[in-house]
Amino acid sequence: MTDDRPTATAAEAATKARDDCRVCGELTGAERIHIREMMFGTRASFEYRRCQACGSLSIDEIPVDLGRFYPPTYYSNDARMRVEQDPLWRRAAIRSLVGRRAFGRQGLSQRIARRVASVPDAYRVVKDIIEGAGLTTFEDPILDVGCGAMPVRLAILRKVGFRRLQGVEPFLSGDLTYQGVRVKKGELGDIEGRFRLIMFHHSLEHVTDPLATLRQVAARLAPDGRCLIRTPIADGYFWRTYGTDWVELDAPRHIALFSRVGLERLARRAGLEVAGLAWESGAWEFVASEQYRRDIAMYEPGSWFVDRAGGAFDEDHLREYKAEARRRVEEGDAGRAAIWLRRARAGEAA
């Protein structure tokens, strides 16, 4: 499952099959794999190639009508958590507390700050982002690429005090504002300026040309900036266990699924380098993949995601899957990862 809307245009979607790997650029042979669309249960089959050089997967031919695979019921049209709007006094107090926590700076008086006993729970959602990017001020500019119509993380960043926030999403009817955050209809190439942080929360795997996209990132990062990419990792435990039933394959919406080696090579080709990596996984990945193995799509009758009480997975299953997900994260062999990139040092770009 992805977190955000895609960043591919209709024109890009017309791109035909190619011989080189979309990820590492090598022309080596590839294993041909057929993957079904199983989020909505159309079961249409799409041919992918697994690169023999880097192990990444990429779709052989991008559907011209790619947009039809993102219907109004696509889950990213809904906010995944509620971000409450605060009165001005509370926003000021939260900003003061977060400023002390994140930057070690003094803010409002203790009397005002005490009106909010602690930073909001939502701060935990963005705490690792703030720390991983090395942000030092609420004025640091932040861009979320492929953020959808409801960029919750940007709204949380605004809630805790950040001011220079921008989202960009191609599949909108027009520009919009979500809880005070501007979201532009367009793509990364339509955005000007430099950013301390550029984020792709499960959107890079949707773009038709990941190399061109990361080159645009390199051109827009501040010298000390960071790019955060959260994405499935295609050569780990879930691929080995479930193969074409792995939920993260998500054909045909996922144009490319990166192996760890493939993503590192892609970054170098774009003038970037890996600065850090944290593994991620959850019980839902097991549930969905087990369902696909049983020919149960995500959003059809009998699915746990439609009717948890009537699904085939009870609390014992979920406890087992949660424990296994934690184990995979600890062992560095999970289904997803958060990868931090920075501009490559002189002489290190491919």
C-alpha cells in the first residue's frame, strides 16, 4: 500500500517499454514477471522486469490511461489521521514547546507554555523527520512531492510551528489549501526555489522516470538539505516470502520498486548519496499479502480491510504478524524503508 498520490503525468504515462533498467540504467537481461492488480481486484495482469544487475522491479510498459487506476475511492483521497486546528494561543504554546524540544531554543514564557502540558501526540509523527533532516528553524523550507489532496504530515509540521511548507500533486483539479498548507497542482519540475527538506512518502515508486525526478531533487536541495524517500524495498523478506502476491508490488501503480542496491545506484546517477536508512514494516503487509495469496483483493467482500470482524485474521494472527514485522525491522530485512539522501560530495556523482 502506498501513502500518497502518484507523480506521473498522462504524457509520461504514454512512455513505452524500454530495454534499460528504470532504476540502475543497466542493459542486462531481466526476469519477466506477471503481477496482478489486487487493490481493487480487477486482477488485470501487468508484465514487470526484475533487473539482473540491481534486483529492482519495473513495469515493462506503462499504461497510457494510468490515471484510471487511481479512482475516487483510492485511499489517499482521505486523510489518514485527524489534525485538529488549534486556537492562536495554543498554537503559540505548542510552537514554544516544540522549539525547545527540537532546536533547544527558548520561546514563550513558562507561564504561557504551561497552558499546554506537553507537545501534541501528532508531534511524534514528524519528530523523526525533523531530526533526520537536521532542521534548525521553523523557517526551513519543506516540500512534499506527491502529497495528495490532504498532506497530513505538512499539516502537522504547520501545527507544531513550521511556516514555509509546500505540497505538489499532479492529480488535483487545481491548486488548493489544506489546513493552511498550499498544495500546487503539478510536478516537482513546476516548483521553484531551494528546500532544506524534500519528501517522497511512498510516491517515488509511482513516477515514470525516477532518475529525472531525483536529478530535479538534487537541483532543488539546499547545500545542507536532505531528501527523505519512504518506499518499498524489492529484494527483502516480503518479496522472498510472497513473490508476486506481495502487497507492495501494487501493479500497475508502482512503476518501479527499488532494491536497496538499485536505489543507491539511482541516487548516485542523480548526484545524490545515501545519508541514512531506517527500516519499516507493519502487520498489515502480512495480512494483505496472505489475502492476495488466497486470491482475496484488498477492497472486496471477505477482505480484512473491508470487514475486520468477518475477515480471516483474528487477534492471534495480528499479534504474530506484529511480532514478525518488528523482527524484520530489527534485522534490517523489512518491507519498507525510509532513506535519507543528500547532495553527493564533489567527484562522487556517477
